[in-house]
Amino acid sequence: MLIKSLLAIVFAIISLPGQTVSAREWSDLTGKHKFEGDLIAANSDTVLVRGKRGDLEAYVVAELSEADQAFIKEYIDAKKDDTNPRKMQTWNGRDGLTFRGRVTGFGSKEVAVSYVSGAVRVNNKPLHEIDEIYQMMIPKIVAEFDDKSVESEKDLRLWARRLLGKTKSFTVDGVMMQLENREDIAVPLFLFADDQRALLEEGWDTWNAEATKDDERQRESFLAEASAAEYQRSREAEAKTNQRIQLMQLGMMAVNSGITNVWQVQLLPRPGVRARPMVVVVPAMNSAQASALAVQKYPAFVAGAVRQMNY
């Protein structure tokens, strides 16, 4: 029986034009059931794979072949040696709020709000000393769990004053996120925009269920982190593709309006460079600029013959 998928991600993975994918062939312990896919993320228990159709699926490492398990172990060991800081991600709130942070899984955090010496305090810290994004979230958390009239920092201050020196605590369940100042917070799912909430909710019900065991919670938390990272990578790839398309459109507009022309430039490999001559097409105002732009893009070559293509 084919390994059962632990996760079905509902978002599409965007492939760049011309991007090649060299998928690995995976198999179960018996070697009878095989499938192809790229390794996206893994820990000692679970591996996240992107299949040929672009879907993300999760598999139990212990159910894969010995060769696959060794491959995953090498991947994890290589990650341990990676000293680069984890990349921050950009997320959108349901009301247009944009914030940066890295999803680390699911979890809970206590948020204690009080009013001391004329200032709102959150977990014993003055409101203005916590991360700016977290400052914006606190009124929304209070509105959701206690008083819907709280919409701004001013409303929060008035609400806190009515506590009369007492502390009001909320247990916030949701997505664990590390902010740019390295502070770890729990972001409720209701704060995310609908499309991102749909992504992050995958596995939440399993993680949050009372009967869920600790190892299952750890697996769902890992999958949330890995899926969020892949979602951000696909967004960045889409943005770069759109930028290239816009630049191409601007270039063609310039050509059509007579501001610039299209040139064909022959490129010859520099001495010592083992490559074949090639021809590239660039938009430029004149042949000298066309040659310079072509060489700038391919520094291992020198410009040869140049020919104007549009008249």
C-alpha cells in the first residue's frame, strides 16, 4: 500500500518559465511503491515532498526506503551546518496589516495586559517597548477575546484603565512566529488574510485536538513551518516573474514608441573561456549601448557584430 499522505496543501506551487526540476525517485521500504518529487523540508520523523504536479505531500521517514532515509539524514545534517539566519517572511492581515516574521509551527502563548502608572503593559513590558507589529496586534486580540469596541491603541488604553490595577490574561492559540527582534509570539489564525489563513490552518485541527499525541503535534507543527516557508518561496518566485514580464513589456513599449530599438548582438567567449559563440537580443538606443548591455549580462564574452532588428 502506498505511503499515506499526511498533508494535502491547497495552494499551487508556481514554476518559473524555463525552470527545470530534477525530481528524486522515492520508494517505500518494500521498494514496490515509487513516486517522484523534490525534497522541500524534513526532520527526523517527516519529509515534505513536492510532487510532479506541484502538490506538497508529507511522508513518514520510517516508512521510506533505507536509501531515502539516508538521503534525508544527509539533508538534515547539512542544514545543521548552515549558519545563515533563518529568512524572515512577509504576511498579510485580514484588515490589510502587513507584518514580518518566521513561522515556527503551532503553539500557545499567554498574553497578560495591565495598566500601571498610566501606561499599558503587555507581559510586564510597556506597550511601546514590544515589537511594533505586536503592538498593533494587541488591540485586535483584546477585541476578539474580550471587548469588540477596542479598535485602536487609544481604545486599548481606555479598556486597560477600567481594569483598575488588575491584570487580564488571554491564552492565544495559533501560529508561532519569531519576529525580527527574535521575540516569539503566538498569532491567532483569525488575524491572517483569508488565503494565508487557509494555508496555515492545514493541520491546525489535528494539532489542537485534545487526543493528539505529542509526536503528532510536533509533526503538524513542523509541517506548518515547512509549508509556510515554501509558500513564501513561491510568492517570491511569482514576484520575480511578474517583474521580468513588466520589464519586457516596458521594453517593447519603448521600442514601439521609437524611444529605443531592438538589437541582435553576437557574443564571443573571452580567451580562456570554454564556451561557444552565441547571439542575444537586447533593447537599446544605439549599437554601442546594445553591446555594452549584452556584455554586462554575459561578462565572460565580448561583443562581436551588432545588427538592428526593428526599423
